[in-house]
Amino acid sequence: MAFTGFTDEAFSFYEGLLADNSKAYWTAHKETYERHVRGPMTELFAELEPEFGPAKMFRPYRDVRFSHDKSPYKTHQGGHTGDGFYFQLDADGLMVAGGMYAPTPDQLRRYRAAVDAESTGKALQTIVGDLHDMEIAGDRLKTRPRGFTEDHPRIELLRHRSLYAHEGWPADPWMRTPEVIDRVRASWRRLRPLVEWGGEHIGPPDFTR
């Protein structure tokens, strides 16, 4: 089926889950999740696939084995392409992102080597600068990484242990329409230089950690 938008039920489902993150709530509202969250998101990804490739949705269940928070369900639904484009729906609205999320040690070494190199490092600086109206995020060291000086011209980028850009929109009537496709597509196109830089110099993103 063609994507027609996200209904109000999609956002109210997560409002309810925030208030009652329990198996009882999930079981009682599972049909709402399937019909208003998972189904439309699958349709959205199908619309975007010809340009960005297939996307995979994350499981809605949290891994609580090593967490003090034993809430069983994620309070958002996310999905990603193999290249590093990301989409998320939660109670507040929609969010899109792209970049390097959870690099392995080898990927992180390649990232820092590419940032350190003059040509590839300056290219990343330009890409990040062009995304100034999005939020540049990621886990960062408070100090300089080992082997680099504080006066390195790209020390702020070198501090990153993950690097991605994202933007979002609060729940709004346009989200009930196919306009969502155009908005996500436009944002992912803007994020493509960052995603492609990572693919070329770091390797495929790691979403499994």
C-alpha cells in the first residue's frame, strides 16, 4: 500500500506508552502499534527505497539485561538504511538523522585518520558547516584524543566518538499526509554528503551495538 501519512493514533500510542511502559499496555494496544506505527513506517520506507535503499526497522523491545531501567519497550520507533540514514517517530513528532552512530574501534581509528588528513578532514569540515541549521551531535571526548594536540585545526571533530546530524518536527497536521515523504527525502538528501563521507572513509555504520 502507498504511504498516506501518520495518524494521531501513532503519536498518542507513544504518549500512552510513556505513561505506562508495561506489557499490559503493549498487549492492549498492539493492534494500534501495528496499524498506525509499524505499517505506515514500512510504507514510508518503501517509498524512499528507490533512492536510498532498503530500510530496516528496529525492534520495539529494549535490551534490559545490563540496564537499571527495566522498562520493556522503547518509547520511539526508529529505522535505518544500511548507509546510515535514520528516521524516528515518537510522542513528540518525527526526526531524521544521518552519520556515524556507534563505530567499532577500527572504524573510529579510520575516522580520526581521515579527520587528521588535510584533504579529507577539510572536506568533513565543509560538510558539517553546510549542515549548520541541523543539530550536530554525537558522543564526544572532553579532552583531546591520544596522539593529537589541542591546537589541531580540527580538534573539535577529532573529539567525536560518534558524529551525526539530525533535525525533527513536532507533531503537526501535515504528518497525516504524504508530505512526510517529501520532508524526509529532502532532509536525507542534505545529509547524503555526511553519510557518503563516512561510507568512504570509515565504512558501513554499526547499528548493532
